[in-house]
Amino acid sequence: MKKPPLLLRMALVLPVIGLFLLACWQPALFLDSGGQRHGDNLGPGRGTLTGWVCLLFGWMPGDLTLSWWANPCLRAALLLFVLDRPRAASACAVVGSLLGLATPLLLLGQREHPLAYPLLGYYLWQSSLMLMQALCAAWGPRPRSLRLGEAGLLGVCVAVRSLQPSVFRERAAQT
């Protein structure tokens, strides 16, 4: 497949950047340490974190530090994609998506905030990571062969499907 020119690659990453920036302005996490509600005010240990707060302070030691590393992976994937390094961009995008998917699991294990869960900002952030991964997969290199280890599940399906006519011919010849 022909590689897209630089301006097209830059235009293709704009939706990823847009989703990421939108996620920064949305509430991303709800944290509740079990405090009581006092009228309309939130009790101690309650509140939401916006995406900006998670981005700026998520690197600090805590329960969600592992998930924060998806942000540098996304930035590296964007840069590598624009610089026409699709394999490296794809690897960064996959690692970033996996790190981002760890967030709900990390929220379950928190002691300080037992009633913590992701909000819209998290899902927009995760969508930007997945979109970057899909973009790298769509414009990245294709496998040279359909061996099991190189092509993954799609290659196995194509290889099995290509074998079917010969299997049918062999069965017809046996009867």
C-alpha cells in the first residue's frame, strides 16, 4: 500500500488529537472514599477529576501511575506516524491502548477510594488511543506472508480460507 504524504498523515492524526483534547476537558474519574453527603456539598474524599488533572498529576506515585504512561505512548505514536515510521507507531499505540485499558482494573484495587469509576473523559481518552491504533493498522505495513506467527488471527483466517478449495477438490477426487 502506498504511504500517505506528510500533509495527509498530519491531517489523519487530527481526530486523535481532537478526541484527546476533548477528553482533557471532561470529567474523567469519580473518586469517593465513602464520605457522607452534606446537602449539596460533596463530603470529604468525594469528587471528580477532569482529564487535565489526570494528565498533569497522573505521573505522581499512586494507584493510576501505570495508566498515565499511555499518554507518552500516544504522543510517541503520533510523532512516529507523522514521521512515517508505521511499525514503531503501531507498537506505541498498542502499548498505550493496553496501559489505558488497565485504568478500570487499577480503580478496583484502590484502598483510598473504594467507590471510584471512570467517566466520559476516560472513555474519550481511551477512544483516542484506540483510534490511533486503528490508524496505524490501516496505514501500516502489511505482512509479506501469511505464516501463523506473522499475520495474526486475520492471516490465519485468510490462510484457512485459501486452503478450503483444495480440501474440497481432494474430497471430490476420493469419492
